[in-house]
Amino acid sequence: MSSKKENWLLLTLALLQFTNIVDFMIIMPLGKMLMRTLQINTQEFGLIVSSYTFSAGISGFLAMFYIDWFDRKAVLRNIYTGFLIGTLLCGLANNYEMLLAARILTGAFGGVLGALSLSIVSDVIPLERRASAMGKVMAAFSAASVLGVPMGIFLANYWDWHFPFFFLAALGLPVWILIVKNIPNLTGHLTERKNKPLQTLRGIFEVRNHWKALFFGFILMLGHFSIIPFISPYMVSNVGFSEKQLTWIYFVGGLLTLFTSPLVGKLADKYGRFQMYAVFAAICCLPIFLITNLGPTPIWQALIVSGLFFIATGGRMVPMQAMVSAAVNPKIRGSFMTLNASVQQLTAGLASLIASQVISEKVVDGHVYLVHYDWVGYGAIIFSLLGIGVASQLKTVPQTIVQVE
């Protein structure tokens, strides 16, 4: 593949991830608004967040049995179509039950998109440049924070919470066209003999290295996603942000990681994927502690803490994904990466539900505060450090580049 085609492929996947991530993330800063307008509590809001991840996890588990049977481009195009339909239905929802159902449908498609995108990157990019390429695609998270989430919050505040989903559904149409134009047919992983579901499971679970890779993602997400859904409600209730000021958390954090994610990828290719993961997993313990223990704080100081949190926790993800992609045989990479994403999504949902049970509301002088968020932070620190030990056990298997038609 020429460098020009490679750049267009990475840009298309990054734009796809941008819409996917904004759709997933936008629910969290809308937390206070949704709890007020839909008249729901923290547990019900936690269910809205976790319903997406549980749905994504279940659909990913089912998809892993068949995803390696087909051309990756065709699968990506069809799944993205379903994702856009689900996003539109989120905008059309007018009560808690309808929104919950729409989030379940969107998660069923959106959860597979991330794994499939990274599988395509792993198929066409050599291992020695893979972390850099993944860093570029995963910079979509940063762009989503800088552009997508603030725009979504603006639309929600200017009109109401439905409009961010209408905006995303419309934005997804040109991305769909780019998928058709810029993603090549990827069939080099196909074989004449299609594995049955039990054969697929056996091929994955017979290898001890695969177990370690799956546990690696489990440990990371269990800590990470116990914190993420409640940053916005905590900043409003305990730190002193207004709902409109939440935009700055995602803008600053996203702007910083827009530069640091590709840089981390380059450093991981140069100095080692595990080495860079270990560095950022250790560093992130400080901002995790700080962000979950903040009291009333000047906005600029809180933004420094949240910015460091985005940089450090995001810095773990790039080398982690590159390590996991190199731990599996390319012939079953689609199935494994989909299963891995499924495990991570289910773990994210579990972490969100656990955190929603740990965190509670306390009324003082008529103001509602969130309490026990610090407990969640201590658990996340422990899991981050445990992840270093698990990552050290992962082995890299021989890698080949899948044929591009």
C-alpha cells in the first residue's frame, strides 16, 4: 500500500472513530442534564452508560465467531450503517425507556467498530510502525474531546439533549462515503474452511498468551471506567463547575492528547511498547488520586488536574492496543480483537455499575454532593499498577501483513 493510500485509510478510520467516540462520550457530560430532564437518579444514569457497554460486549462476543469470514471492508460498512441508525434513534427518544433502548441498539454496532478498525490497522501496518499508526487513529479520542464533545454540549445547552445525536447522525454520512472510497478490500485473512463457533473459541482459548491479553484489557478497563462516567457529575456537584463549563474539561484534555497520543505511539515504536505502557500506567496514579479527591477548586486548577488525567490515562491505551494486536496470529486477529473489545466493553459496563453503587449522593444545606468517589479512585490506582505486571507477561507472536486488494 502506498503512503498516500495508507494516510487516507488512517484518516478515514480516525474520522469513523471520532463519530463513534463522540457518540459514546457525549452521554457522560450530559449526565446532570439527563438526570434533571428525565428525572432519573445516579443509578439509572449509570444504567444508561453501562447499557451501551454491555450491549457492545454481547454483540462483540457474537460477532467474533463470524467476523473473520468476510471482507473487512464490507463488515465495516454494514456495521457503521447500523451505528448511524442507532445514533439517530437516540436523538428521537423522548423518555428514559426509549433512550435506554436506543443506547442498547447503538452499542450493539458501535462496540464492534473500534475493534474492527484496529484489526484493519494491524492487518496493513507492519509491527515496527503499528503503535504510531494506532496513535494516529486513537487521536480521534482527542479530537472528539476537543471538537465533538464541546459541540455536543453546546447543542444540548442551546436546544436540548437530543440535538447532539442528530448532529452525529448527519456527520456520519460523509464518513460512510469515505469508508466506501478509502478502505480497501481486505481478504487475505480468509480461508476456504470457515471455523465453527466452538473451533473459533478453541483457537483463541487454547493459547495462554491470549488469556493474558484478555486479562490485561480487563484489568485496565475495570479501573479506568469506574472513574470516567462520573467525572462530569462530580465536577458539577463537588468541584464547582457549571454544566456549560464542562466543555473545558474535554476541550483541554482532548487538545493535550491530540498531540501526546501520536507522540506516545512513536515513542512506543522506538523504545518499546511495554516500556511506554509501564511508564504511563505508573504516572497516571497521581492524576487519578487528584481528580477523585478534588473539593471546591478554582476552575483553572481543576483543568490542570483533568488535563493530566487525560494525558496519562490516554497514554496507556496506545501501547496497550499495539501490544494486544501483536499477541495474536493475524489469521484470527479479527475474532480475537472483537472478543477483546467485547471483554473490555463488558468490563466497562461492570465498572460503571459498581462505581454507581459505591458513589452516592449527600445533601448538605440544600446542595447535592457526590461522596465516595475517592474510594473508586483508590481501586483504579491498584488496577493500574496490577496491569503493569500482567503486561510484562505478554509475548509477541510472528506478524504478517494481510494482502490488500
